[in-house]
Amino acid sequence: MAGFRNGTLTEYATMHTGHTGMDKFGYFDKLNGLDHLPHWDGEPCRSIQASEGSFFPPRDITQKDTVYIYDKDLCRTLPLVYREPVEKDGISADLYTLAEDAYGPPNENNSCFDHSHYKKYYGLQNISPCQYGAPVYISNPHFYQSDPQLLDAVEGLEPNAEQHKTYFKIQPKLGVPLEGQVRVQLNLLVEKAPNVMATKDFRDFVFPIMWLEEGVSELTPPIRRWIYLATVFAPTALPILSYGMILTGAFAMIYVFVRAYKNFVFTDDPTTELLEMGRRSLRRGSHLISNGQHRILHRDSYILLKANGVVAAAGGESDIAGTGTEVVATSGNGSSNNNNHLLHNHNLLHSHHHHLYIQPKDQSLLAEEDSAA
């Protein structure tokens, strides 16, 4: 439900928002705290199940051909009947016009508006109960679609459907009116009064006082633009976008599948590719091992080689000139073992493609040993 006040701040109403169903969307639930019109005695004249003119139940959902609009000046609801599909500013709409028997003749929908003190005419309705008892009657302008006797009783009236009919153009998906006019004529019942000298010769007839129309002929550009996007552009663009995304995803999956299928099935020699992948893996592993050994051997240190009292200082920087350098300390069996040990280390380094260059820190030590030998 939603509440609002009209422009004159004389009425307060709650209306259906469609939360529980679209059959009464935009219709009043209560009007000034009442769920009926107090001017009339029977149904459906007392009903307030009608729209104030801004929203109607969408016909695409309800599948109903009759909607109702409330007019507070007439103290009643007016039935609008679907006629045909039309178009307004490039937007599809349904044309509704006032029911031909809305103001009479008396039937199950309007007999409760009858007044016992006047002759019942086709197309004429009594609204005196909500006009403080005054003999006021309503009809279409110029007695359009009314009893010919009403038109013949006066001069100067020319009924015309284009100018005098009540109609609405309602968007069937949203229930929003794109154009609409409510046209009503107010009439006064004149009766012979034989006891009044000034009017004793008057005949009985219905005297038209004025007719008026209220409604909307054009929507504002922002409202029209949003309605166009919602009812024309979106229904066309959304399917195209959805199917486009589906096709794009399908093509992407097919492309990935074909590429994978070619790589693993249509290769000339799959074994060769697998071996190549293995070689690349081994190459990366060897590179990591070599880098690790290089970091271990690359250090500044000194190693003292002792052989039977003979001391040789070897070491220093790891990258020293000479690829075939041999360190020889000749002092008996111990010297021979040391030589073998150094030669073994030298060969081990060569097997990993690394060169260890050893240069004595003090040339005088080896010179003395050589002279002693």
C-alpha cells in the first residue's frame, strides 16, 4: 500500500502497489479512511477500486479489458474499455474509451446511480447525492452518445467523437498512461414549476451548463525516454546481448578446445615434444644446481695444507687464473697423499664445468719446500 494526498489536500488515500498481485495495481485501497464511497447505497456504485489516473493494472499481465478511474468531482468511478492497440511517440499502447453505458441506460453497473425523481435518459446520470441535493447530472460533452431527445431539446450542440470522447492510451506492459482525457458535461435538470410565475411556462428539459476536460496530452521528455527504454529498447537489446554473450562464450570454448586438441593430438611426433619438455626441465635444474655450487665455492678463505711439518697456504679468491694449476707439496708420503687429494678436487671441479684457480698466498713457503726437495 502507498498513501498520498491530492493537490487540494482534501483527500488522503492508500493504494495498491502490486506487491500482492497486479490485478489492483494503482487502485485505491482506502479513501479518506473509507473503503467505499458514502454517497451511494449499492454496489458497484460504492466501490473505490479504481485508479487516480497515474497507474493502471497492466493488461499484458492481467489480461483484462476493463480498467477504472476515479473522479472526485463526479463522486464515482468510470469504466474504461479496451478498444484497439495504438502507438504514441513510437511506444506501443492500448486505447481505452469510456464504456457506452457508463452514464445509462440503467443496468447492473449503473442502476445504483438512478434517482427516483427524474426520467431515466440514455447517457445521463444523476450525481445529486454528492452535490448537496442539487439536480445536477453528468453526460458526455454535447450529449455525445446520449439520448437524441437531450440533443433536440437545445440548440448549438454538435457532438464529435474526436473532441468529446473520454479516452486513455495506456502502455500494456507498465500500466502507465501515455495520453488521456476525461471529458464531462455538467447539466441542470429544469422542471416545470406552475406555482412560480416566472417559470410556469418552462418545459421539462436538461439544460447543459458547461463541459470540461482534464488529463494529459504529452509526457515530459525524461519520462517518455525512460518508458521508451523500458518498453522498446530493452526488449530488443536484451535478447541480442544475451545471445551475443552465449555465442561469444561458445566460440571461446571451441577455440580453446581446438588449440588444445592440435597441440596434443596433431603433433608430428608427440614423443619428441615430450622429450624436449623434459630436456628443458633438466636444463633448468642443472642451472639451479650450478648456481648453488658456484655460491658455495665463491668465498674468501684460506686453507692451510700441512704435510709433515710443511705448511702451504692455499685459497683466497675462488676465481683465480689458471685452469691446470696443481699444488704440489713434496714431503714424503704425506705430500703424495695431499697431491692426490688436490688432483681429485681439481678433477671434480672440472666435471661441473667450473674452474678453481689456486694461487699460494705466500710464494716464499713453496719456494723453500721446492729448494728442500
